[in-house]
Amino acid sequence: MTDTVAHNDMPAVVGKLSTLDRFLPVWIGIAMAAGLLLGRLIPGLGSALSAVEVDGISLPIALGLLIMMYPVLAKVRYDRLDSVSGDRKMLVSSLVLNWLIGPALMFTLAWLLLPDLPEYRTGLIIVGLARCIAMVIIWNDLACGDREAAAVLVALNSVFQVVMFAVLGWFYLSVLPGWLGLAQTTIDTSPWQIAKSVLIFLGIPLLAGFLTRRYGEKAKGRTWYESTFLPKIGPWALYGLLFTIVILFALQGHQVTSRPLDVVRIALPLLAYFALMWSGGYILGAVLGLGYARTTTLAFTAAGNNFELAIAVAIATYGAASGQALAGVVGPLIEVPVLVALVYVSLALRRRFTPPTAAAPASSAPSTKES
């Protein structure tokens, strides 16, 4: 897909999606239902899936994340990252949205909507601190965002996550509540623990994607790489996403289905959070004149969260059966369908944007046929 369709209507844009992409909400719904049913119907499945872990995360989930991220990162044109890193408006906007507004907004919503449920409240605050480094790449790609910009912002979030997660956890769970006269709690994690997660779940697929493009283009040229190789590996990103969703919900199926009212209570602040963060990012990008592709990237990187990290920290600190862990598990239950819906909203808004300027090359817009 090229930027010549930027002013087309929504059916024309969606019509260019592959069958897999076009019916993504259906596949995700089936994956979520399958995971919940498996978790309820097969005794001991959760224990079996968690028997082998990578950095505190079930091995099947770890494999799903790596498979999910590799194809998209293999599509990134790394020789064009300079044009993104020089866009100070976008970089500063992303840092402000992710590390100032995001955690503060989740803290506020958690206290306003869950004042009587401290475990869930703490779990949501942890979710707000874990900025997305995985699934956001998928949503950005489906919405025809700027792939190179997404790679840079994800890398930026990863660095800040290593440095700031534990510090902000201490601030929002202990210091700020004390200043406001609210109940205080603690979080037990270290920068090294976060760094390991980032190195595994972002570093491995990022390195693999970079090396694949570098040596693939060197051996057979960019035309072959982008017209032959990428379409073959593209669908594996969504296969990995669907597999990850099945396993994630299978692991927590009992908790989710046995406590439906709690799930609803947790879902309310999450819905408000995703809507406000995505809308805020989109409006800010439009006001700054970033163009459709980078505005979309800014919005999705602001709205997404690293639930894998949040769940791992909650389990390590409070236990697998804790309310904090359940809040983390409910996160993707709400995030996945909401952000899929926002992909379609974003595509519908695309025709309202003028073509991108030289600062955001038209060729950076991804072809959804590759996914």
C-alpha cells in the first residue's frame, strides 16, 4: 500500500488488507475464547505451560513474543532510522506521553475507580509503568504507521524502562500516596530484572531482524528482499500474536472466568486509559503536524503497555494467585480488542491527513499485504 490511498475511504483501505488482517478481530476473539476454554477444561494445563520459564515468563509465551516481533522488525529499513531520530518533536512527545502522562493517568484512574480494591489498584499502577515494547509494533503496522519511527520509539521506551521502572514504581506506590495521605504499598524489582526482559523480548528479534535485512539485501538485493522474502515471513507476526493470546489466556483462564465482576471492575479504568492515551497521542501528533504515519505511531506507542513485564513483576512480587497478577492478566483481555478497534479507527481517519512531508518518507508506510 502506498500513500496514494491516504485520501481514500475506509472500505478501500480495508479492502487492501490480507484476509488474515481483515478478519483479525475474529481471529483474536477465537484465540481468547480458545485460551479461556483450555484453561478451564484441561486440569493442570497452567502448571504444564509454566513448567519452563524464560525470565519469569512461560516458555510458550516467550516463543510467541519472539515469533510475533521478528517479522515486523525484519521489515524495518534500518538505513532510514536517521530521519526518525532527528524528529525531536516526535521523540519528546513520545517520552512525555509514555513516562509522564501515562503512569500519572493510570495512577489517577486506579485510585478513582478502584478505591476499595487495593490489590487490583496496585496491579493497574504496575501496568501503567510498563510501557509497550512488543504488541505495539503489530498494531502500528496494521494501521500503516511509520515502521521506522515505531522501531525507534520502542527502543527508546526500552531504555527508559530499564532505568525508570523501579524508580517510578517506588514513587507511585510509596512516595506519592504518602504525600496525598493514601494507602502505601511497595514493589520489589530491580533494573537488572527489567533489563533482562528487554534484552530477551526486544533485543533478540531486533538483532535477528537487522541481520536478516542486512545479509538478505546484500545477497539478493532489496527488491527480492521486500517483494519475495518479506511476504513469506509477514504472516508469522500475526500467527505469533494469536498463539501468544491463546497461551496467555489459557494460563489465567480460571481466574478470569471465576471472578467476572472483578474483571469488569478492572476493565473500566483500562478502557478509559486506552481511550485517553490513544486520543491524546493522536491529537498531539496532528497538532504538531507529524503526518498520518508518525501520528499513528505516536498514538499507538502511547496507548500500548508491556503486560508481559507487568504480569512477571506482579507474580514475582505478590504471587501468581494475587489480585495484582489478575489485574495484569485482564490488561490484554481489554487491550487487544480495543487496540484492534483503534486500528480501524486510525485507518478511517487516514484520509483527513495531507501526504507526509520529507521528514516522514512515504515509503516508510508499511504494506499490509506483507503482514
